[in-house]
Amino acid sequence: MKRDELPAPTASAAATGGDELALLQRQLQRERRARKSAEALLETKSREVYAANQRLLGLNAELGAANDGLRSEVELRRQAERHLTIYAEAVRSTGEAVIVTDPQGTIIEVNPAYEHFVGRAREELIGQRLYADGGPDATLWNALRESGHWTGELLDRRRNGESFPSWVLINALRDDSGAASHYVCVARDMTALKQSEQQLKRLAFYDTLTQLPNRALFNDRLGIALEAARRSGKLTAVAYLDLDRFKDVNDTLGHPAGDRLLVEVADRLSRCVRSCDTVARMGGDEFTILMTQLDGQADAIAVAERVIDAVSRPVSIGGHPVCVGASMGLVFFPEDADTSDELHRRADIALYEAKQGGRSQYRLFDASMLGKDGERMSLTVMIDAALKQGEFRLVYQPIVCPASGRIDSVEALLRWQRSTGETVAPGQFIRHAEECGLIRRIDCWVLENACAAAMRWQAGAHGAPRVCVNLSAVSVQQTAMPRLIASILERTGLAPDRLELEITETAVIANPEAVRRVLDEIVALGVGLSLDDFGTGYSSLSYLTRFPIQCVKLDRSFVERIGNDAPCEEVIRSVLELTRKLGLRVIAEGIEQPAQQEFLARMGCELMQGFYLGRPMPEAQLQALLGGRHAEVLECTATGSTS
Amino acid sequence: MYRRTPAFGRAPEAWSSMKGIVFTEFLEMVEHRFGLAMVDRIIEEAAPDSGGAYTAVGTYPCRELLQLVGALAAATATPAPRLVQAFGHHLFGRFHEAYPALFEGVGSAFAFLLSVEQVIHVEVRKLYPDAELPSFDYETPASGTLVMLYRSHHPFADLAEGLIRGCIEHYGNPIDVARQDLPGRAPFSTRFTLTAR
């Protein structure tokens, strides 16, 4: 159908002239109404568009806010992922074993260090029980359930079946409800540490030259022997012995010859006693013999005669016949004394009498030898007077880092110069002061004066050095000590981190629980703790790390063996390695020769102390040293011109 | 098979309106063909509620278009279906002028008619969400044959036929159109069979 097919317009549709006007009017009205309704519609639609636009703007703002939230969430997630990557890498590369278990103790993840420890692949370990062989007992799981934490030693097993000790730290991770979701276990292989401890014990209790027990082991055995003697009622004898003319051998044939002589003497002494007796080397040419379960004094006297005879026979050294003799002092328990200390003292007196009486003799102790004993009482009075009259003074020995020349800290050392001008060495009065209780006052005096002095020291490029103060075994056990230290710090104004207290191993293990409480409180003040004379006593690093120490001072007896005692050097190396692993600083004491410094530096020991690096000096000289005239003063002290 | 489109099932009131453009185009065609007096006459005779003041953007009762067509049929003594078909023919030309974009890339009458349901009605709904559109189902039983099944609530199969023929003429394709009105009311169904010559 096309438009053309529509009928043509008819005349009936056309309007007349008058009609046309009416038509146009009607049409106009229609157009007007149409326009108005279009305008109304436009208005309505405009409002709708406006409302829709407002809604869109609102939605846009919401969308923007949601977008911002989303962006920050994405950023947080990225950060978390970065942290996770870092932690994962730390866990992967740490030398300590890390094991993660589910709440039942089944391993779900291990790090390469643990694979290495046990010699097994991760895939083998996952799904196994944690320490299935070492048997974490009910105590461990109870502790974990209660506190979420456990530390201790467990046995683990390598692929080859060999078991080894691990120092283990376990922490629980908890879910939102507080229940343990995982356990994270960090373990350290203690094999090397234990081996080193064995070596240390050997060094601590045996003389490396003669392989005889040393003073520490002798004292230990004496204590046991006296206990046994008290029960059995039998006699115990202690003999002090030293060699006559030994100094001449050293002087004329040299120290190596002297050492060979000492080894030979040690051998001869050991042949003169029963296997249950103990021959010990106390140092130099001094030996002791402990004879137990004797029926009478005659048994010991027979030994003394055999010893004097054996030692007086010539010894061939480098083709030279060398003749020395032995003097002996003998003392009996319980007749002559009933404590170890008194037995030592009286045996020493008897030895002195023997030497006074001529060479190659022995003397039995006799009460009449005690003529000089009154001195003991007078020493108490003298120490008391020295405290009151200001006869004590402090000298300071620098602890340096030779590589940088930096003075790390300064050890305060006590000196006693009597009004008569006579100097009393610490060894002559400290032990007595400990016995009579005066040591507490001495410790206080030293602390107060050392802290006050440290406040006067000028800060160098690395800040003012710390001051190290020796704290006696008596003070370490005093519960009032932390309060006292706090009040001294307050009085003197010294920052706690500039004070470091040096304690000895024996002080720590005498009463570990009480001492630990005191030490924890001291450390809580911010004061540092170091372990003095390390290697001369108990020497168990794993045990000592239970105490809050930050530094270990390697005893001079190790340092003086450097260069002529390979096993000892090996021990130094492993001690340094272990202390590094345990995060402890090490200070080597008693550096007297460049070779010792070089060896220790090579082993990675940074901090050293000794005459070679700086003698103890008065405060004025120390201040000059800190003030910059470092090299000059060190040179003076090293040559000894100002000591 | 017919592809069914969901355009049915609503109440009669809902489909009883048409877009104003249908009215304005219708009156345009009447004015163009028969003159303004005829426009005035059929409005006066039909007396629609709106008073015949139509705007292209408004919406008006479907009934009014039937009234106007009835009045025009009476005034011209022409059957209403013929008028509506002619209007469809006219409307296609107007669509082509108004919406050239819908014709881009469409090269034949078959192609255009096949796009009505899926392209053109979709576009119309974007502009007029309330538009009531017929639906088409398609069938191609043989090559060169297109069957379009028209369904609407409005009785405007004639309008659809006019549009289809307008499209065929626009493209100049030789196509025969056969129409079969299917029985029943609302929705009204008509089958258009288009065969290429």
C-alpha cells in the first residue's frame, strides 16, 4: 500500500472562510495545549533527571569512599604480604631450627636449618610428631596449655640414629577464641656447645701442662673427702709442696726446660700416691697432695718421704742433669683443722716452716706455728679503719676495641694505700673482707665512687665510656642490692646504662635462684651485667645464659696460654663462636703481648683489656686519655712509666 | 520453531497507551495528504479525551488513535485497515529520516526486519522504558523465505504490514508479502510470510 493509493482529499474536508478561522483557532489551542503539556513533561523529566543526577552523585561519593577503603585495604594487604615475605625469608635463612606444629604437635612446617640439623627432608618431617624421640612429657604440654610458652632442653634424633641435645623455645599461637592454633618451636643444636663445655670443664679443672687436677678440682675433692672423713672417722691429709731452686732452672735453662721439669715432677708425684689420692698443681711450682681414708699419720709421712726422695733424683732435660728438691708441709683433718680453708692455710704455714728449716724437708703442722695468727683480727680492724679514713682509692683500666682505638668501657679497680705508705694488694684482704662481712661496705664505697667518677668523664665521639664495677659474691646475694644501686645512680646522676657490674661464676651458682632474682632486678634498672673470670669455674655457657648477663670476660689464664697451647686456643675459638651465637659481648682479659692481641683479633674478639693496651691509672690520667690524648697516654701506660 | 519473546500476559489497562510520536506522525500524514482541515475535522469528530493536543514525547491512550483512524475512514470513505497500512508505510520513511544510525550497515530488507526484535526494540526501550512494543518471532523455513510472527496487545497488524512494506520499498528488494491473521484477541497474532522473488 502506498500513500498514493489513499483517496484524494475531498471538498467536504475543506473548511469555509469563516470555518477556516475557527479551525485555525482550534488548531492554535491544540498546539498551545500540546506545548504546555510538553513543557510540563519537560519539567517533570528535568526534576527526575536532577533527582537521578543527585542519586548518581551520592552513589559516586559512596563509590569513591568504597574505592578509597578498597585501596587502603589493598595497600595493607600488600604491606602484610611484604612483611610475610620478609619473615618467611628470615625463617628460611636463620641458623636456628624453626618448626611449626598444629595444636596436637604434628609438624606442619620446618625451615632448612632444621632439615640440616636432623639430616631429613621437609617432606619426611611434615606429619611427624614434634620431638617424638626426645619425648616432650606431660609437663611441657601442661606448661604450653597454661602459659603458652616453654623453654628447655630436649633430645632430638638425626637420620643416622644419633641423638643430640637441643635448646628449645616453644610458643603457642592462639586463635580468636584463645585456643592454641599452632605451636612455633625454635631450636638450637647444643652439640657443639656441650662439647665445648666438656673442653672447658677439662680446662677449668685440669692443668693443661701437667694434666694434673688444678686448684678448683683439688678443692672440690677436698670438700668431698672431708665429708667422707666425718662419716668414717678416718684421717685425711693435705700436703703443700713446692720445688726448691725451680726459679734457677727457669732462669738458666729457660721456661721450656722449666715446663719439662714440671711435667716430670708431676709424673713422679703421681707415682708416689695411691690411685684414690689426688695430686694437684696449684700454679707455678706449687703442688698439693690430698690423701684420704688414712689409718694414721704414718701413712702420710711415708708418702712425704717417698715424694722428697723421688723429686730429689736428677732429671735429664736436653741432656743436662737437673737437680731440684721439694719442701712439704703436712696437715691432718680433723686433728689440725676442720675446714678446707683452714687446712689450706695451715698446710701453707707448715710448708713455710719446712722451707725455713732448709731444703728437701717436710714439716707436720704444729699449733705453735700459729704465732702470726693474731694478724687476722687486726686485718678486720685495719679494713674498717681504711674505710673510715679514706685509705681506699680507685684506679681505672680501659677496655678497648684495638681495631678502632675506641675505649668501650673502664673497669674500676680497688687500691688500698695505708697511711704508712704501704700498699695492700686486693688478694691480701678481699677474701677476709668477704668472710667478716666488711665486703658489703667496700662494694658500696666502690659503687658510689665509681659512679660519681664516671659522671665527670668527658664524652668522646662514641659517648662517655661505661664504668665496670666488680660486685662480690656476698653483695650479689643481697636482696637489698638493687635498691642500693638505684639510690646510688640517683644520687650520682649516672645513667643506668653507663654502669656495668662484673660478677663471678661462683657467685652466681652458689645460690642460683636468689641471685637470679637480684640480677633480674638489677638488669631491670637498665644496668649491664658481665661475667668475670669466665673459664675458671663452672664454665657452662648454656647454664649461665639463664642469667641476664650481656657480656663475658674471658679469664687471663686463657690469654696467657695463647701461642703455646693449641687446645686452649681451640677452646678460645669455640668460646668466641658460642658467645657470638648467644648474642653476648666478649672481653678478653690480661692482654700483655702483641701476639695475644693479634690472635684474639683474628678470632673476632673485639674488646680487650690488659697491660699491653692500658694499665690501671688514676682518674686524672684517665680523663686526659678520654680528653683526646689517647695515644700518648696508652703509650705511657704500656711502657709502665705511670703505673 | 518460533523464538518466543516475553511481551505478553499484562492486564489490558497496562497496554492501553501509545507513544505520542505515533499520534503526531499520524496527524502529520493526514495534514500532508488531506490538509489541515481534515486533521481538524477528524479530531472534532473523534473528540479524543486529550483534545487532540499531541506531543511526540507524551503518552496517550491507544483508544484515541483508533478513534482518529475511525473518523478518517468515515471522512474519506476508506477502509480503516488501508489507512493504517498507509500510515505504517509513511512511518517507516519517517523512522529512516529520524534514526539513520539504525540503518547503518544493514543492507537488505530481510536484514533490517530480522534486526527489529533484537536491535531496534532494544534501542527503543532504552529511550522509552514504558513503551509497549509488539514482539516478533522469526522463522526461515526455506532459503529466501522469512516468516515473522507478530504479537501485540494493540490490534495494529495493519500498521506492522505497512511498516514491512515500507521497508521492502526502501531497500528496493523484490519480496512478496503474504499475511495470515491468526484467530483470537489480545494478544493479536498475525503471520507474515515474506518470499523473495
